[in-house]
Amino acid sequence: MLPKFTYARATSIDNALAILDDRPALIHAGGTDLLGCLRDGIFSADTVVSLSAVKELEGVRPAADGSIRIGALTSIADIAADNSIGQSYPALAQAAAVVASPQLRNQGTLGGNLCQKPRCWYYRGDFDCLRKGGEKCFAYEGRNEYHCIFGGDICYIVHPSDIAPPLAALGAVCRISGPTSSRSVAVESFLVPATEDPRRETVLGVDEILTEVVLPPPAPGLRSSYRKVRTRGAWDFALAGVALAIVFDGDTVRSARVFLSGAAPIPWRATGVEAAITGKKLDAATIATASKAAIEGAEPLAENGYKLPLFEGLVTEHLEAIREKG
């Protein structure tokens, strides 16, 4: 059952910030992750601040310059169904469409999806792991078939979001509001690597709120897409996923941003893949080189070595598919 806490329903962003500035509190958006964590005793809260009445945080708003602003309270289902996102940023629409179940996509929000807690069974279970203030990551020597192959070192979670990798690939920016100022942070910098701080998932301060995500105007020749492999055909987190945002000049790749999901404690930027395809046509030889580059530097654990051929095959299939869209 849920522990006792004070529940405050904010009426505006400023009102929510005033509450956060007054006392330690946790933000409640869709609640699909927060309430479960509180119920399971993963962490506690003296005060929970609901944003459900703050309508200025909802909606997809195309701008005159071609960018799109998405409020942090916008549901995952609305992102998947939005025509402007589907036309200009198909990677994001595709990712939103494969998040969890239909019920969770209707309840879960953009902000909540980016800020969700790890799904590691040691973190979620009765273990005093490093991320909860303990002294070790139990996954390293324990059951680790779903854990990371990049960027672990001290904490071996994988970031659970399907939304974050395509947002990072597309160069999206998070808008953050605090009690005295606002700031903008690229999505790829919004999430904190385990090696930097194993006890934090995002750069948000205790008195800050993620208010919206801004997608830049799509470049001419941009093609984007997202694919993931999961244990079940639906309602599951990524074992491996790839987000592509590739700008073509005819048949040649002018620039590329590639991020992996299910690979690391943050969406993992596959710079080797980007280097292998930039300035080249996506022929069979280039794609083969890129697929090998996707797993360079990987350090699989005892039970997740299967992810290496999985990522290699997924990158091959994904690059072939995006080439055919031209």
C-alpha cells in the first residue's frame, strides 16, 4: 500500500515551483512510475505535487520556424498519434507507439517517460544497491541478462525510455524551470551517466520542473526512425533498440545521429556507426562496417552477451530500411 504523504495539486508552473521551493517534494505527472515506486518502498516522499491541473504543460505546438514544442504533460499516446510529429519526426512517433501498453501510453507523459526510474530488479527489489545509497551494484556478479553492455563500470542499469533515444538523435532540447530562472539542456545531456553520479537519473534539481521538449526544424533530407527488439511482441522494454536521424544528400549520408536503447544507463550515442556512414552511400559494405562499429567497445556481462549480435543485426536491418525510404 502507499505510504502517507502530503498531496498538493499545483494550479500553475509558478505555483508548483513555489511548493518545491518551500519543502522537499516529488513531482506527480501521469504517476505510472512514481506511485509504484512509492508503493514498493523504493523511495519515500513527504510531499507529492500533482501537475495534472497545469494545462499549460500539455499539448503539441508546431512553431512558425518549423520546430515543435511538446509539453511535459503530453501523453505518450498523443505523441504517437500527432500528425505533425509523424510527418516531420517519424522516429519519435514510432518510439511512442511501442512504449508499454495502450493503457500506460494513455496515462504516461513525456516528462514522466524521460524521468522514470530504472527497471533493474535489484534497484526495484529489496537490495541496498549503489543507486539507492548502498556500496555495490549487485547486477555485476548477479543476474544481468537485461543489463548494460556500455557505460556501466559501477552501475549496470539500462535506461528504460523508448522516447529518449529518438529525441536525442533528433537534437531535441529540454526546457527546465526553477524558482528563479529557466534553462535549456539537450536531451542527450539531460540524463546523467552512471559514471558521473549513480544515484541520479537526470540533471533536474530538487526545485526544478521539466516543462517541455523542443524539437528543432527538420533539416532538408532528414530521415528518422526507431526500432526495438523486446522479449514479448508488446508491453515490454527494449532488449536492444536503435534511433536513427540521418540527413541525406541524394543517396549520400551528409550527417547522422545514432542512439542505442537497451544498451547503457543513458541512451548510448553510437559514434562509430555515425562515422562509418557519414559521407558515404548506404551500400552493403558500408552497412556491414557500421553494424560492426555499433558494438565496438562493448563490455557484456556474464548473461547478456547475446546483445552483441542483436545490436549488430538490428543496425543492419535498420540502415537497410531507412535507405529504402529515399
